[in-house]
Amino acid sequence: MEEKGNIVRYSERFAQIFPFIRSTKNLYEFSKHYENVNEYLNMPQSVIRLNDKRYLLKSEKRNGHFYIEANKLKNIVNQGSEQIRRSFGDWNNGPLGLIIDKHGKIISMNIRMRHYWMIFSQDAINALSDFDIPEDIVFKFIEQVQNGTYVNGSLTIDVGDTVMFSIKAMSTSNNMILVNFNFADEVNYGAKVTDYTTNSILDQLDYGLMMVDNFGKISYVNDKMKEMLNTSSLHGSYIMDVMKLYDSDQNWVTLDFPLESSMYSLLWLSAPKMERRLVVEVLVNEIHEDDGFRWGYILNFRDTTVRESRQVRGIDFAYMDAQTNTYNRHFLKQLIYRFEEDKAVDVGLILVDLNGLKVINDAFGHLKGDEAIIMTANTLKESCKDGDFVVRLGGDEFMMILTDVTEVDMDKYLTIINQSIRQKKVSNLPLSFSVGTAHHSEGDLEFSKLLNEAELAMYHNKTISSKTSRHQIMEAILFRLVERHPWECDHSKFVSELNGKIANAIHLGKETVNMIIEAGKYHNIGKVVLEDNVHLQGNATDEHREAFDKHNEAAFRILSAIPEYSYLGFTVLSYKENYDGTSIPKGLSGKEIPLSARILRISSAFHKYINP
């Protein structure tokens, strides 16, 4: 272009960016179509935005002509730091400047920043955080500048994946902050490591290596670190955004910058893409320039999962109940001490006692009883939130310790637990339990008083509900027996009615008559523990006779385990005795055999005689 603005020639690429160049002869006509570009044409260098794309526009006078060059900004950035430095050569003549307030909002910017802000964002720059600096880092930066602890160059700005600018800052007399962007002395801090070693060596290390700047922005990671975090997209991210660290008590460990050179042991490392958490040892060291300037930190992450897992298993063995995987009394002691020391508030206690465990053990065996215990424990654990605890006190008793709860919350817990437990059965027997609750809202926590309150409530609940739950268990056992062998229903009904007729005929008392009638109803309940082949063939073949003949002993155990039915136990146990003393289980004879048992024997034998 001539000095007077007449266009001499243009490249085809320039015409693709500014198509109206083809139909104009001078700069004036050209600028009418590009008013937003016009003010920059006479500047040595600037960044412009055109059709949502950004270009570096450079102007130079040579031999009486003006030369204007436009380069796509993205292409320059993708070529790396050296190309950026060459393309933006005039930045060496001065920094980009901002003035921000104590909240990071931009109050004003110098002319160079007004010309170049589009390097950083497609949208207008209104705050320091618009330069892709997280809000918490901005506030920490402002705090350090205001109290005089900020080290110039500590905060850096990226363009693409390249560390391009370091920030110098100072407070002004009116509580504002002057911020200058300068070319970073070293464009890629991660490259400093490779000055004296190679990436291949670092990638062969058996521990994770990570380099971060003074605010925690990641500038380098080796292959082991990428493997541990199961991701390669780490460069330019902030360390606490890509991983979480927890101590042995599962409390979140934050890395507050500036860091101290130290060793962190027994930390849990977690990241979004990790399949499982790792136990790690973290060694932190500062990295300094030759002049003593600290530009960042190097962190070594050593995976100690295998070593620490042995310790964890030891802790689990000491504090966990092996059968239910809930906490045990040893853990409870430690927890009580911690809660009382911390003066915990809004703590809830729920005591749970499984109903009818002895009946289940006697009717179906201890394996089924264990299944009921585990099912109860799992129901309680599923109802918990993070921070709550389920403790097995022993046998069929459990304790739930709830944190950060109100009394209303505890009612919701009980509703959830009751709804869940109603859906659970063991060998078709419904599960139920008695509960007692207590709540501590404020003041000093005395756990023993809280426990006593919950126990009283549980025993009161057990007194009210136990009879109903035991009756439900007995009916469920009968139902299961009849479901498997329908004939037993008719047999029990016939025997019960005939027992009543015989007892009335010999003028026994009303209570005795009722007892003999009930004995007829439940005398064969012990058959519920028999396998089908024993039940069907035990009375007819020698192979299963011994197991079959003991079903009345199983009935005795079941009945004795339920207070409301225990008075029937001796009658049912003795009804297989022979009058001459030659039968089981005790070899009683004559009148040693209770009269009620002799009547039951006659009624049962008669029904089998007429229904072979």
C-alpha cells in the first residue's frame, strides 16, 4: 500500500480473510467495510477479531510503502513459544497492564492490553479470573499482594498449552492493585527438569512425579503419575482440581500454597478416573532458580498401597466385626472418646435388637441365624450416610451412631429401616427388630447417658412388640411347613380337635383342655427342619427313621424359645414315648409320661391310622 493509501497488491490468503480487498483501490474504501479493524491498521502490531476468529495484525513501513500482514492467532500459538515470541516481538517494549480492585474486577487497562486482550478470550475481559485463573487462586493472589508476601513471577498465564506470561503486581495507595503481564523468563517450566535429565528416565521411575507452580498449577507429570491418576490431561490444571487426598480418618487433606517441604504419609489418593483409591506417600520439595527465587514445587507420589494394606487389614481386624463387616466394641470405645473430646453435637443413637433369632437358630439352624444377622447389618448399613457408623454390640444387637442429625431426621431413618426390613425374609420368616433411640443436640456429650436413654426406649419397645413378632414367627413357621407338605395342615387340625374331645370326655380342667388342643396344633412344627426326603420317608423306611423320630425334639426347642408357647414344650417332647418305656427321647414309661402327651400320641396315631 502506498503512503496515500492506494493499494498496490495483496496476497490471495489476505483476500480470503478480507474479501472486500478485491473490489477496493485504497485504504479508505477498504476501512469502510472493516470499521472494527480500521483503528488498528496504522499500529505496528495488534490482535483483532473478525468473523469469530482472531488474527495478529502487523504493520510496517518499508521503502515508502506500508506492508500489512495478518496471521491466524491459533496457528501462531500452536507453533509453540518461540514462534509466539517472534510473532509478538513488540511485547518486549513493555508489559500489558491492568488495574484491579480487591475483588479482582478490572478497573482499567493500558492501551497495549486493550489491543491484545483477544489473545486470552473471545469475550470481553472484565476480571482477572477471565484469564482462566480460578477464583480461589485470584483471591489468594490478591491477599498475598496486599500483605506483601507475593513474589513477582509466581503467578503465570498460559496461551494454549504454553506458559507465556509471568505476573508482576504491586498495591497502589488507593487499595487497588497494578498487574503487569510480562513474557515468562522460561516459557515452559516443565522443560527445566529436562535440562539435566531426560523424559525417558523420568518416565521409568516407579513413583509419580509432578511439578507445579507457586499456586498449584501443573506444569509437568511423568508417565507413572499419569498411570496413577488414570489420565493424561493434566498440564495446565490445578492440582486440587484433578485429585483428592484424604487422611487415615477419611478427612479431606488440602494443599495450601505456599507449601512446606515435608513428607505426608498414609494418605488416600483419589481421582475421577481412578478405578480404586491408592495409599500414597507424598514428598514435597521446593524448586529454586540460581538466584534463590522459588518458582514452584516438585511432588513425589509413592504408591504404598501394598505395604499399607497390611496395616489397614490389621486395623480392620481390630476394629471390624468379621461376620457382618460392621464396627465392633473396640472401635466404639475409640469413637466415644473422640465424640466426647470434640464435644460433638447433633448426634443420634439407635439401638437395634433382632427379634426371634433363637427361634430361627432352633428351627432352621445357625447358618440361617447368621444369615438373619448379616441381613440386619446390611439393612442398617444401607440406611446410613457418609459419616454414620453401625456397630455390632454382640449377638443380635446393633447400634447406629448418626452424625449431623435432628430428631426429625432420626424419625426418617427409622421409617427407611422399617420399610426395608419388612421386605427381608430368612427361609420365609419375616425379620423384625425392637429399637430405641436417643438424641444429643448441644452441650457436653455424655455417651453413657445417651446409651442408657436409648436402652430404656428399646426395652420398652421390645416389651410391646415382642409378643406380636414372636406370634408372627410361629405362624410363619407353620405356613412354611404346610406350604411344603399340605397334609400336615389337615393332620394338625384333626389332632387338635380330637385332643379337645378326649380331654373334655375325661373331665380335665378348662386350661388343661386348651393346652392339649394347642399342643395338637403345634406338635408337628419340628418337621419344618426336616429335608423333604426325610419328611416323606422317615416314618416308613429305616434309612431316615432316626432323623425323622427327632422332629419332636426340634419342636420342643422351637416352642421353648418362645415364652408364649413354652408351656407346650414338654407335652410335644414326650408324645412319642411308649407306655412300656421303649421309645424316645427319654425312655419314659407308664404314668411318667404326661397325660397330655399320652392323649396327643393317641390322637396323632389314630389320624395316621385312618389316613395311611
